[in-house]
Amino acid sequence: MTGTLDDNRTPFGRNPRHFGIDPDEPWPDDVPMDQDDTRWRYQGDPKGAKKAERRIAAAWTVTLLASMGLAAVYVDGANTQLAGLCWGLAFGGLGVGLILWARDLMPGHDVIASRGHHNVSSEADRVAVAESLGRGLDPMARRPFLFKMLGAVGGVFGLAIAFPIASLGPRPHRNLYKTAWGKGVRAVTLEGKPIRPSELPVNGILTVFPETDPSDALSPTLLINLGDADYETPPERVGWNIPIDGKTGIVAISKICTHAGCPASLYNVVTHQLVCPCHYSTFDVLQLCKPIFGPAARGLPQLPIAVDAQGFIVAQADYSRAGGAPVGPGFWNRG
Amino acid sequence: MSTTEERIAAQKRYRAAKAGTDTVDERLGSSKFLTSVLDKIFPDHWSFMVGEIAMDSLIVLIVTGIYLALFYVPSSKEVVYAPTSGHVYIPLVGQKMSEAYESVINLSFNVRFGLIMRQAHHWAALIFLAAVFFHMARIFFTGAFRKPREINWIIGLLLWQIVALEGFTGYSLPDDLLSGTGLRVIYSIIESIPFVGTWLVYALWGGRFPGTSLIPRLFVVHEFLFPLLIIGLLTAHLMILWHQKHTDFPGPGKTETNIRGSRIWPQYALKAGGLMMLVSSVIFLLAGFVQINPVWIYGPYQPYTVSAGAQPDWYLGWQDGAVRLWPHWEFRSFGHEIANPFFPGLLLPGILLSIMFAWPWIDKKIYKDYKAHNLLDRPRDKPFRTGVGAAAVTLFSLLTMASGTDIIANNLHVSYEAIVVALDYLVIIGPVVAFIIAYKACQRLQEADFHPIQRPVGGVIYRTPDGGYHTVGDVHHGPSHDAPADTSASHGAGDNGDGGAGSGSERSVSAPAAGD
Ligand code: HEM
Ligand code: FES
């Protein structure tokens, strides 16, 4: 407790340039020597200062009222709009008051100081640090064998400690080539109901799932009744549809977009095009679902289907290479 | 002026304050440091507040985020929505959903102030990212990344990436239809990486999409890993800023070796606190009045459905746009394939980011300027850099627009295809045109500077000791349009190009500075 008013660092500006200026710091000759940073906006204007004080008080009163309002809103069922209003006003009043306080009644504006030697050291210091570093580096460099050894060991050990990462997930193997479909697996609706061909009207479209594992994410498939539309059938896909009255009838197409895996779910019955709403790849159903617009580069695979003894739609097999499998977007070993 | 009582009171306060700082000093020897903290000068320019706005929204994010985490259940376990008490959202009753989604629905409808906290968190994220973009643009266009501030440019870019990922992971946590669709696309993008893609997605998702491991993992990443990185990097960012001192625009009385502005104490301490309150105010007003991410309308995620008009949050729109616009290329040979999403999803952003990381050094080469700078460039003084920035902003905007092509097509009643084809050309031509326009505009503005009498644009007129006059424009750039500014000071020396050159007798006679 030794400070007196005559101390060099009084709060009231006996020494106008006491702030932050180190006397030992080099002082660029373009910095004014006698700045007074104790000035404030309404200094010498008591009326203005009083008004400023009132403005600040008013702003904080808003905060006070809004805080009380907030309590009322909470008790009264916490309406989101009213809560937002109260919160906004409370924060806003506080903020405005603080800023006005600083602007109108606080000193410390518009001062200039030297930047000093902010981030470069003297040459002596730079030499010193390089020498300290050398203290370790030289002995290390004298043992090149140990150095190389450390590199090799580090590499192997680095691989070894990566093993826990391998536990994060299974290895993909051929898993990505398979879906839950297979010989005789029934196609069921979202509700788990099997379907007869007669339930799908011409131009009808229905998303179906394999009964054995309806939640498998690569399996969702579209049944489309193409009626008598001219479906292009290469030899290896003959018999994959369920003909109705000798016409094309129902085909089954993977719903998983070959671009990035969204469900291609918008169907245009006039043009027989399927559109994926993610990036608008468009597939022509009549031409083996080949992509005709957008970023997808491959057609949607086709699932061979048939009717089982009870008259329900089943898969003849899983999606196969001939049908354009694997389902979904591409990956490195898809080939 | 002041009465005796006031003087005595002041003296008492002063003694009390000193007793406090002495107590600390006796333990930490901190007085010198604290003085430098309180006395620190921060320059006054509105554009320097943008970084602070980012920081303030980050604080709102952390506070509201902790609140949300107390209610959120990170689980993919399937449940059927059938609440027995409180408010029930009828349209979802009986639907299958994950526990995560259910917990978000309950937080929104059954926790008092839960919804406003959720909406404040989301709005804060959008404002945060907007502030980061704006901040980055300010740094770029004014050359604030130049030596000695390259490290902060790098840290800043890392922050931007992590912050965008943090936003994406948060957006994915509710496990609603929109976020699930976003995850599906990200899965495919990672899957498309040559060699390691499938291994990587199987490790991240714990198997085939969607699996049940991802939601709890996302929670850890969003709540712990990324926030840790963000706070760590931000601390470094601000410590470096503190140490190097802030840049400033050239103007009256400003040189490379001094700093002009207001003190931290009390000016910026109060003003920064006030700004934080104002940012919070705006966020909470938005949270109260403008609905955001109403996941109960989107419904729970199901791999077999998707809603049209699925868009990511705006700050990832440019990547989504690139994925939409990229031509249908895939490379297949020798039984291997590089699938389409790899190019727009990773390769293109990778290239653009690499250029951004390297920019401080590219910029040095272009302007043959390897010196340190504390005074900023006005964008017009560096037409080439400003042109590059304008091209980048244009590319970014066009790609973001491409993310909303279906919405644009619906609103303008034009075909979706027409818009995509138009944008395909525009993303190539647009940036070039923007570059040329910006370049020419900078040259015009510079020329206006050269004739301050014909077209006064403000600035400072100096009178030299021998009675001549020159303007700050002459100080700041040479006669050729693109010549590197020669105002840099070698460190520590009081030398200031031709502007300050030890001429303490120079006096500025006109004030308004053409700041930017
Ligand atoms: C998490 C996001 C970020 C936060 C919270 C943040 C915060 C800040 C703050 C408060 C400042 C000082 C005030 C100002 O100049 O606006 C600053 C300065 C700076 N920031 Fe950031 N920043 C972020 C991201 C970035 C990014 C993305 C970049 C650029 C790639 C960047 C580069 C810089 C640089 C170079 C400076 C020094 C500027 C100067 O001295 O003029 N920052 N940052
Ligand atoms: S996922 Fe279908 S177009 Fe991209």
C-alpha cells in the first residue's frame, strides 16, 4: 500500500502518456510524444455526460424488464417467440449499454504507440537459439545408424499402434457386392406385406424390401409396371421381368442411385424416367435405366424377379453383374 | 474540477486496486504483463470486428451446445414414437425412429426453452460460418496474410475446415431425413477415394451404411474431438494475433512501426463485451422468430426415402453444388474405378484448398515482396490479388447457387436441366469475367487516386519539410499499377519507406482516409 497520488501511475492522468509505453522501447520518431489518452467524449460537458448516463441506464432497464419477462414466459409455458424476444432484448440492452458506456464516458480512445520489437529477436538471441539446437543435433548427426534405425522402428511401431483403428469396423471384403436379395426372397412392402403382380396397376410404382432383411440399406428396390412399353431386354436379362398379358409387365430396379446412393424416387410415367432428387441424375427405365442426365455414370441395376407358388413376387437371385450390380455408388475395386 | 472528497475516494480506489494487483504480483510477478494487457492498443476499423463476431457466436455455440447435450441421446436404437406424457407431436405417433431423433423431438416439444436453445444453436452456427467467411475475405483482400502473419492464415484455414465439419456433424446428429441423406452422400464420397475408400467408410461407420455405430461416434466427434481442436487452434490464433499486434489500414499518423487505436482497458474490454451481447441478441431473436431445421417436419431418416430439395446448410452448399454440376465421369480400368463423387467431392476442394494454403507464398512471388508488413493493402492497390479474390468469391457463389438448382428451377419455372447446363458454363466463365472486372475496377480506382484534385477520394496530404506536398497514395503504391508497395519496414528499424523516412516534422493536413 505505498501508492500515492504522485505515483507515476495514477489513474488520473498526471502523466498523460503512462499507458503501455515502455520507456526502453525504441520509439519511432513519428509517434507523437505527448498524447493524452485520458480524454473521453463528454469530458467537460457535464450535461452531455448526464444524458449519456441516462441513455445507458435506459438500455440496461430494457435488460432488467426483459429478464423479468423471461421468467414470466418460462412459467407461462415457455412460448418460443416470446422467449426469443425477451432474450434478444435482454442481451441487446446490455450490449448497447456497454458500448455506449465505453464510447461516451470512458477514456482510452485514439492513442498511438510504438509497435516495438514485437516479434523479431536480436541477432544475438537468434545465434543463441541456433547454438542451443546444435547442442543436440550434432551428437545426433554423428550416429547416422541410430538415426536410420529410429526411422525404421518408428515406421513399424507407427503401423503397430494403428491396429486399434482396425477394430473400428469390419473389412469390406465382398460385402459391398451383396444385398439381402436372393433366390426366392419375397418382395414386401414397407408394412411387410408380400405383393401379387395384380396389385400393381399399369404405370404403378412401388418400393419393396427383401422379406428376410427389410432394413438392409442397399436392398430397396422399385417395382414398376411398365404395361406394354417397349423395354429393352439384352439376352442375359431375358425372363427377369414378370410379363402381364404377354407385355413387358413388371420390372424390378434398384432404388439406390449409382451416383451417391440417395433413393432415386421420382418417376415420370410419361417418359418412363427415374430422377434422383439428390443431384438430379435421370435414368431412362426403358433403356436398362441408363443415365441420361446429371452426374450419375452408370445405370440402375435390375433385379431378376418371378412369381412364387403362392402367387407373390420374389427375387430369382441377388443382383448380379449381368444386371449391373453391385448396387449403389462406385468404389475403387468395383471394376 | 473535482472536489476533495472525490480525490480522496479516487485515492482509496487506487490503493484498493493496487493492493489487488500486488497480491497477484507477489505470487506471479505479473504486473508488467498485466500492464501490457490493459494498455494494449487495438485499431478501430469495423472490418476487424468480424473475427470477434465469429468468436462470439462460438461462445453462444458452446453454451447452447452444452445445454443440448444434456438432453440428446446418441443412439441409433430403433424406437416407436409413443410418448405417454407431455406434448405429443401427432403426425409422428407410431413411426419408427432412432432414439437420437426421438430425443430431439422431445427436446423440441417437451423441454421448456429446449426448442429455442436448439434454434439458437443452429442460428449461431450459421452466423459463425458467415463471420468466418467474411473474416477470411477481409484477410485476403487487404493482404493481412502477408509476412509475418502467414501462420495465422494457415491456422485460420484449418479452423475454417474443422468448423465446417463441426457444423456438418452437428447437422447430422438429429438423424432426421435431411441429415441422413447428407450422410449418405458423404459416405459415397469417402467410399469413392481410390485404394482406401471402402476401408475408410467401413471403419468410420462400423460397416455398411447406415449401421448403428455412426450416431454415437458422431456425438463424440461433435462434442469432444472437433471442439477441442477448434478451441486449441483458436487459442493459438489469438495468441499469435496478440503477440504480432493487429494490422491496420494506412491513414493519418499510421506507419509500419506504430499502432493507432483504442486501449483494451477500458475501451475494447467494454466494447467487445457489448458486441458479444449484441451478437447473442441477434442470435436469440432469430432463434425465437425464425424457425430453423424443423426436424419433426422432415421425419426420421429412412434409407429408402428422400425429400426433394434436400440441401446442406449454406456453408457446404458450394461442395454440394460442385457434386451436382460435375459431368458424369468415372474412370474404370484394370478392374478398378475412380467413382464420380471423388472429383467434385474431394479432388476439387482439395485443389482449391491447397491453393489457399499456398497463397501467402504465391502472393510473395507475384509481387516479389518478401518483407514483413503491418499496414494493410487497400484492395485497389493490388489489382491481381483482388481479381483472384473476386474470381474465388464468384466461383463460390455460383457453386452455392448450384446447390439450390431445383429450388431455382421450381421458382422460375424453367427446366432443371437448362439451369444446370447454364451453370456448367457459368462456373467457368463467371470467375474469369469477375477477375477482369475487378482488375479493371482497381485500376480505375487507382487512377482516381492519382488525380486527387480531379476526383477527390479523400486521403492524406503530407507537407514535406521543404514545402512540397504529396498524398498517402504516393506513399502506398508506385507509379505502375501492380508494383509492390514499398512501405514495408524492416523489423524494428524506424524506417518507413518514403512516407515516414525519419521525417518527424511531417504533418498531416487533411484527415479523411480512403480506408478501403
Ligand atoms: C474459427 C474461426 C475464426 C475465429 C474465431 C477467428 C478469430 C480471429 C480474431 C478475433 C481476429 C482478430 C480480429 C480480426 O482481425 O478480425 C483474427 C485475426 C486473424 N485471422 Fe482469424 N479467426 C477465425 C478463422 C480465420 C480464418 C479462416 C482465417 C484465414 C484463412 C483467419 C486468418 C486470420 C489472420 C491472418 C488474422 C490476423 C489479422 C490481422 O492482424 O490483420 N482466421 N481472427
Ligand atoms: S445421389 Fe442420385 S444424383 Fe447424386
